[in-house]
Amino acid sequence: MSSERSAPFRVKICGITRAADAKDAAAAGADAIGLNFVVGSPRCLSIERASDIAAAVPPDVLRVGVFVGATAAEIRRCVAAVGLDAVQLHGRWPAADPALADPPETCAALAELPVIRAVHLAPGAGPAALDPARQWLARADALGHAPVLMLIDAAPSGPATAATLGGTGRTVDWLALRAAGGLPVPVGLAGGLRPDTVATAIRESGAVAVDVASGVESEPGRKDRVAMERFVAAARAAFAMR
């Protein structure tokens, strides 16, 4: 499914909005948290709040900033202010709306940072489903800075907006992802994962990392401690079976 290069994380809890939830995620064994800076998302954070959350987790927990359509300069300012370790580009390419676009040039302009690139897999996608991702990767690589992970998420059910490009609870077709073939960088899985499905998702998709937001929440932006513990335990057990 993916290259032999190691992924920057195995288990990421995304859309953290409270320092207490960040501490619980770290205690549960997550090795990355996601801090959302996408305007319109129920999990969108201010710089001040994100800084408080980032400071609440141990240094060995990766702090990932999630962006859609932001410029490299805007991303860098946020990285410096919050203390982020990595950047996740969750927009589209190509995109009719520039506000939703994350082209390979943005990745290249962030050469000093690890970049995670999200890709939206449409339902019923065939063997060519990852061709746009391959093209994006090839362009980023040609520009001198490829992402460290491609994160496969579910496509929105209706018109795409910044708020519907992630954290919606929609599920990726795991077997279709495996059938679409590998990529030259590690492949992670997001989209509709839950504590009771993540092990099957890992087994069927072949992904080397998982990312969850709504699947461990009591309401948008508020994480459930027990659900996070169960999710991390199930994911790690599934990875250990390989």
C-alpha cells in the first residue's frame, strides 16, 4: 500500500479543541494531535487557544496544524506562534475555488516542515482513484519537497466547503483504497473511523497510520476520553498484528 519510509505517526487524534482533551489523547497513547485552523469548521481554533493546547502535551507528541487554502506565509506564522511540528494540507487540487486549493507549490514553499497531504477518495472510486494524488506528489517532488504522508479521507457528500473537507464522519471504502495501489510515500487513513472499526480498517486498507476526529467525540470538538483510549488500543493492536 505504501513505501517503506516510516510515517510521522501511527495514531493521530484530530480536531482537538481543549487542553484537557489533548492531555487525555496523549495519556491514551496517541502519538499526534491535530489542531484545526480551517475557518468554518466547528473545530477551528484561534492562535491563542491552539497555543494553550499545544503546550498541554508532552514534547514527544506530534502537533499537527490542519489548513485549507492558506498561503505558505500564513502557515509559517501559525507554526511559529503555536509551536507546531508538522502541517497538514487538507484542501483540494485542482480546485475551482482558490479558498479550497492546496497546490503542490504550497508544499514546496514549506520545505523546512514535514507536510501531510490529505486526499479525498470518492465513493465507488476505481483503480485510478489515486492518480490525482500521484500527480500532486510528482509535482511536489519535482519542486523539491514531497509530503511525508498521504492521508486518505472521504470526499464530501455535497458541494465542497472548507468545513466539509474533513471531520464529517464519512467513511472511506477501505478495499477500494487498497485496490487503487500504492504511493511512493506512506499512506494513512481517515474518514469515519471509530474504536470498533479501526482494526478492520487497518487490515483491509493496508494503511500505516490512522487519523480520527468525530469518531471519538461526544459532540463536535469535544473528545470522549474512553473512546480515545479504546481507539488507540484497537489501532495499536491491529498494527502489531502485521
